[in-house]
Amino acid sequence: MTVRIGIIGSGFMAHTYAEVLTRYTQHGQLVAVAGGRRAPGLAEQYGIQAEPTVGALVARDDVDAVIITSPEQARLAQTRLAAEAGKHVLAEKPMAPSVAECDGMIQACEAAGVTLMIIQSQRYRGVHRRAKDLITSGRIGAVREMRIWSLFSADWSVPVVRDRPWYNDPDAGLFMSQTVHNFDTLRWLVGSDARRVYAHVRSYGGHGIPNLSCAALVEFESGATGQVWVNMELPGQTFPDSQFHSQVVGDTGLLDLDGYTHLDLGTADGWQRVWEQPPFDPLNPLDPVRLESFTLQNQAFIDSIRLGQPPQVSGRDGRAAVELAEAALLSSRTGKPVDLPL
Ligand SMILES: NC(=O)c1ccc[n+]([C@@H]2O[C@H](COP(=O)([O-])OP(=O)(O)OC[C@H]3O[C@@H](n4cnc5c(N)ncnc54)[C@H](OP(=O)(O)O)[C@@H]3O)[C@@H](O)[C@H]2O)c1
């Protein structure tokens, strides 16, 4: 069985998935695209059809599934359209701008009996896959503590928001778009749901963009503690190895990893380098090294449909990341810890 796929949206991530589906995945076929001024150009580049509306795309008999790459504010409405037309859904992160909208997406897909999977591309990076394997195979014992940080210069974030005005949303925006990566990786590597969040979220100023900096403390049901530090307004420079860096403390060992550079294991015998990530350009939609994680997750989506298996990253997983980000904002606004679930 070939899974025939339509893409919603036609920007950076749509280009990413068009390339992945055309060149790298198996048993999937890119059929059409809809949404945004760039749809006709993308369709021409990949020899597919451009539909005038998302409704027209999901009405096609030769589309089995859609990948939603439009702004997250459109996610719930477009998921409902797709699910009601019987199409499976792979939705970009953040799953939606709020937990309430995530719940709507889960309900729509459950009611229609279609698969809902959420892109959490950091889970599929080589460093993170190997870190997860080390943890689940018991190499560092039970996870006690983990901290994760992503630091960027304002020279990166200001143009990103200028090109994507929806990132200015104070209730979601660039804050949620970045921190769902961090919160999801934290929850996934710790291997437990969170039960409490305390956070301070703000912008230190000058750029007119809300919530560029976040410090959050997360308590997990397992008893583990997590720390998240995101800063997207460093002055003109950033720190080395700080794009997606984590440190994990287990009962019997340590991990030091950055999704873009390395994975190190520390035990009583000392430190050893487990794996080095070959360099890639995160801003180039065609860089084959960058595309590895997107290929793996698209293949997992295709296979879950073909084989009738549950998706590797479920709606519940996507919701949990949004919930942590929403709780961090709520905690910051009230000055109090927030108990989960929301
Ligand atoms: N997984 C990752 O690592 C990763 C990385 C980057 C972004 N993302 C996520 O991917 C999503 C898109 O980001 P991007 O960087 O690809 O943005 P982008 O380049 O601006 O692309 C967004 C596309 O959606 C189109 N669009 C806008 N409103 C729409 C609507 N209501 N219905 C259908 N299409 C609509 C835009 O139209 P125009 O062409 O007319 O502008 C554009 O083609 C965001 O949710 C973001 O958080 C994920």
C-alpha cells in the first residue's frame, strides 16, 4: 500500500516535507499542496498539483493523509477538515496554541478513526535517539534530574518573527514554538509525565517580541526534576554548544548531549564520546543531514498508517508539550507553581 499525501502550507517546512517525501521515504507519495502564496511554486518544483483551498485538497480521493505545516493557529480547523474527510493527519509542532485546541484535534481524529501524529523532530535526531536508547537500556539508571537549554542571539529571532507574524502571539508565538521542543525532549528522556511547573517567562527588551526568555522548573510524577532555560535574545552572540543542549543525571551515570553536536556518557570509568552529529545547516530545507530526522518521522507516520499501528508521537504527546508551555506562561503570570494536568 502506498500512502498518498497532501501538504497544507507551502513555506519552509512544506518544502522540507516535499523533499523528504520525494527523495527519501518509502511507500509514500506526494500528491498535492494547498495553502499560501508559495503553493503553486512548490507544486511546480515537485511536479504535483496545487489546490486552491485546503477543503479542495482534503476532498481529493487520491489523498489518504495530510501534513499540516501552516501556522499553528490554523491547526484545529484544518485537522477537523481533514479528519471529517477521512484523512490521517501529521501535524507540525506546536500541536496547537493551547491545550483546549489540542483536545479538539484529538477528539476530531478519534471520532473519525484516523491517525493523528505530531512532529517532534528532536526525538528523531541522532543524538537524542541514542540518548533515549542509553536511558531505556539502563546505562545510567533511573533519571533523577535533567536540564535542557536552547540559546540564540536576537540576530536569529528578530528576522524569524518578522517573516512569521504569528510568532508575535503572546499566548503562544515563538515562545511556544521553541519551548515545545525543549519540554517534549525533557518529558520523553525523563520518561514520566510532569505534575508541577514553576516558571519565569519574559523578554528582557528592545525587540518588541513577547516571551523570548524562559526559566522553568518541572517536577515529574517519577520524582525527577527538570530545568528548562530558553533565551532567544542574547546580545549579538551565543554560547558554544547551546542550541539544544541537555545534561541528564541518572542513578548510576550521566549524559551530556547537544542535538546538533555530540552525545557523551559519564560513568565510574570516566567520560566517553558515544556519537558525534555530522554538521548541517538548520536553515537549509534541502540539507540531507538535516532531513534525516524528518525522513525518519515521516516514514514512521507512513508505516503507522500502512501497518495499522499507533503513531510513535501521539496527540497525547503533542498535547503534553503544549501543556507544559502553557503552564509555564500561567505560572509566570500568576507568580505561582501550576499543578498539572491543566
Ligand atoms: N519541526 C521543526 O523543526 C520546525 C521548524 C520550523 C517550523 N516548524 C513549524 O512549522 C510551522 C510552519 O513554519 P514554517 O517555518 O514553515 O513557516 P512558513 O515558512 O512561513 O510557512 C508557513 C506556510 O503556511 C502558509 N499559510 C499561512 N496561513 C495559512 C492557512 N491559514 N492555511 C494554509 N496555509 C497557510 C503560508 O503562506 P504564505 O506562503 O503565503 O506565507 C506558508 O506557505 C509552524 O507551526 C512552525 O512552528 C517546525
